[in-house]
Amino acid sequence: MQPSARRNRIPFHSNARLARRLWGEISNVALKHLKELTAKYTFRIDAGDLLLLGGRWYVTHAGLLSLADRRRCVAIETSIESNLSNPTQNHWVFKATAYRRRGRKGFSGYGDADPSNVSPLVRGAEMRVAETRAVNRALRKAYGIGLCSVEELGSLSGLPNPPKNPRSSNGSHISNGSNGSPGRLRDRLCLLIRQYNLDPILVKEYAAHFCGTETIKGASRELVESFISHLSSSAKEDIDGLICKLNSFSRPVEVKQ
């Protein structure tokens, strides 16, 4: 892995300010944890390194790869565990080993995936999901990260449901600024669009396709959360590939005769 220029350290208060903007009120425990993550690993919320789900921090695949790059991880090796995998049932098990230094012992992790523990959105891509999970576990071991990664959550079914908006006496909803409120998700999506200079119309088309709905407004909170995480990882890992993907959703202009 080629070393990159060390990213500028972001002060904790900048991370905390953006976290509040994206997810609303944050507990003192979560803020304390964010301060530790900022100082120890230089994780940046604006770069998509961390997500706050159900009041807990989760690291992303993109965040782990960036950390490995900053710490000059020399190699990550992956292999299929053939004796544990069953291709006919789309059950895959991968082993990944991360090497922090040349000539040193590596840190290994395993990841598995099958149709029962992945989101319906990535059915058919279980092999790639299993490899990603293995890499995440190996990197978390190598750098002593106790956070679970987002990709290891599968369909996010294990996350607690957000509190429902209370109702006023006339039955109307009152916004309470919960983590999954439409405004917070919209802010996160707009932040990514501005950060990577993406076409907002194409992003909306891609989001609807990703979520399997006619428009992004028709998608559930969980699907939108998953899309935002996917968009952040894609932009960070392969911006050119993401642009090509977005361009595939552009509609031809009709020329009047």
C-alpha cells in the first residue's frame, strides 16, 4: 500500500459540531468516545470514517482503509476459506491478514456472508461482502479498534429502532431531531454531494435505484442510511468509478424535430 500524505488533524470540536448537525443531540458518553477516536485515530466524520447509529459509533470500511494508509500498512492479503464456504448456497468465508510492518507477524480476521446475513440490496454479492468483513476485522485487530464496522452489521437488523416522534394533542407529529429524521439524513447526503462535487439529480436517481423505490422519498430510513454509507465508501475508494455509475443514470435529452 502506497503511503499518502498525512491528513491534517481535525480538532475534536469540529468533529463534534458536524456530528450534532448530522445526528442531532448526542449523549455525553458518545461525545467522550468521539473525542478518544478523534485523538487516537484521526477519524473524520466529514470523510465518512464514522457513523452514529442507535447512539453508538461504528467505523466504516473506508475509514479503516484510510487509517491503514496513514499508518503505512504494507499489505493486506485475502483468501477464500474453501473448506468453510459453500458456493452453491452463496455462503462464503474469507480470511484477511493485515501487515503493519515488513517482516512482522500479521493480524488475521475472518468474515462470512450468505443470503441470511446480508441486506437484500447486496444479494448476489455475498463473496465481496465476506471479503470486506474479513478485511475490516483484520484491520481492527491490527490497530486495536474495538468499534464494530458498519459492513459487519449486515442488514442493520441488530440496531435498535429510533424513538418515535411524539404526537401533539391534535395528533400531528412533532420533530424531535432524532438520528434518523429526514432532515438529518438529507444533511448527510447534501454534505457528501458538496464534498465530492456530485450531481444531485443523478445521486437521487442512484439512491432510488439502490433502495428499490421510485423516488428516494419512498425509501425507509434504514435503506437511506445504507445508501449514504455506500455512497461515502464509493466516493472515497473509487471516485471515478462512482462518477461512471452516476452517469449511467443520466437520461438522454430528447431533440425536437
